Amino acid sequence: MLHCAHCGGANDDGSRFCMDCGKPLASTTYTVLPAVRPSAPFSSVIPPLDSRATSRSGAQPALRAVVPPTQVAPAPVAPPQRAQCQWCHASVDADLPFCGQCGRRIDATLTSVRTLVFSAERQETGLRVVVLDESGAVRQTYPVTKAEMSLGRGESDVRFPDDAFLSPLHARIVVRDGATYVRDLGSCNRTWVFITEPFTLADDDCVLLGSQILQFRQLGTPAPVLHDADGTRRLGSATPGADVAALAQLRADGSVRDVHHLVLGRSLMIGRDTGDWLFPYDLTMSGKHAEIREDAGRFIIRDVGSRNGVAIAVRGERRIAPGQRVLAGDVMLRVESV
């Protein structure tokens, strides 16, 4: 057992974070010391009977054995109920508030490990799609029982008839060769996959940051420096460099509102109140939300710890990993391994 240096709680061997307080288990954990033994011999603590001592009557006193006090056996303790951390999927104690593997709070987001009822109709995909509420808690669960499962407002395998932002046949979850994909079916509002690592943008990719939809466009190679007919170099605005790409803010009708140009050798920070491109009116965007940096002519976007994440619109079909979030219409989904 490992003991936390902060709260003293006991943790399973191999845990990296305390399951009681969530803090990392460093090398300065508590060490269980051996039991302290008295320095004096037992005979000096309880002196032996003097063989010459006699009672008043002259009889030899009877020897009395030193018997330790009787201890009450503790009641049997039931084994802790096991559950699964929704973040790293490690098996954890359901009564503890933090995961011993990733250190995140799990008391409000546990997914109990339970045995499924056998069904000959169920295929062994080992996947399920869960619907999340605004706090990230699981609201509904749909087992993936076949190789392709459709989502939509109308006739589909999983229906959300009250979601006005969802197309009648919006998207499809596809299981193929041990991998899971999401396929957009030409929906009006697109299907979005939230990134979990830096993502390289391609021409015409759409990005969802807070409530803003930004479209990435490649502008081609930089134009040569212009000269007049007599060789005079032309003067222009002092910009950092030639524009090679651009981000366009899209309205609901698809028209462009604002454009921010991207150049080689510079990064772009996007946020509500800190960065190069600000959206102070969007309360769903974090203060510092995302960064786009240029690397050898490629533009890579990454989440910088935002509250609502960074999502990329699915163009055709995109592979998703277990635990990755998907937004379709106004429904937030997550694909999980069972």
C-alpha cells in the first residue's frame, strides 16, 4: 500500500494519484515503520513472583498467568464496489472521489461496471454511445449493436425528434476493422469531432470555437515583391509577411463576417479576452481558447485548456477514439468502450 504524503490516505500499489485527495503520489510518501518494542525485557515490566515470598498464613502464593486482554474480532468488511473512471477508464473504488491513475475527480461521473444481459441479437462491438448533458454527466446510453448506427431527428436508429438543429438523417456511427468512425450524411449544421491533440488544418476545414464557426482557407504561395516599370520598389502597409492562409468567421447563412489572415512564422491565439483575435461577446469561448501555429507551411490548431473544447467539422468520414466527444445538432455524444 502507498500512503499519501498530503492526507495520509492508503492507496493501491501502482497508483499515481491519491484516491482520497487527488494529489500526486510523490516519492515522499509515508513509510510504515516497524512496531516499536520495549527496550526493557518483559521480565522487568512484569516482575516474577519471589519464591521466598509467602502469604500471612505461611502458604506459598499461587502463580497467576499473565493473560492478554481479549480482542473483539472486527466485523467482516464487504469488498469495495468497483467502478470505471470516465477519463482514463481505470477500475476504481466507487466510494472514493479521485482516480488513482489519472487523479481526476470521479465521484459525480462514475460509470459502474456491470454485467450485460446476454442477447443473441447483440453483436460484440464492445461500444456504446452516451448522450451528455451540459455538465458532462451521462444522460442516455445507446449500445452499438450493429456495424452502422444512424443518428437524426427523423427515421434513424437513434432519434432526437425535439432537436431543431439536427437533420432528419444527420450522421452515422460506423464500426469497421476494429476502429470506430463517424460519417456526416450531408447535414445542415455539420457533425463535429472534438480534438484531443493538435490537429493539422486542411483547406476548407471548419473549426468550432465556443459558438464561433471559422473556415480555414489556403491562399497559395506568397506573391513576389512588386516593382514599378522603371524598377522602383512599391511601398505598402508594413505587414509581418505575405498572407498564405486565412480564417473566416461564418454567419448562420454561410456569409463571411470577419477574416483574420495567417502568415509564415507567426502563431495566432484566439480567445474571449486574451489573444490576437478576440470574441468578447461570446460567453461560450474561454479567455484563451485555442492557438494556431505555423510549422513548415502547415497550420496546426490546439486547445489551450478551454472549457468547451475545439471541434473540427467532419468531411466525409473521420475516425474517433473511445472517449472522444462528437457534436451533432445540439446533442453532445461520446463513444465509449464497454
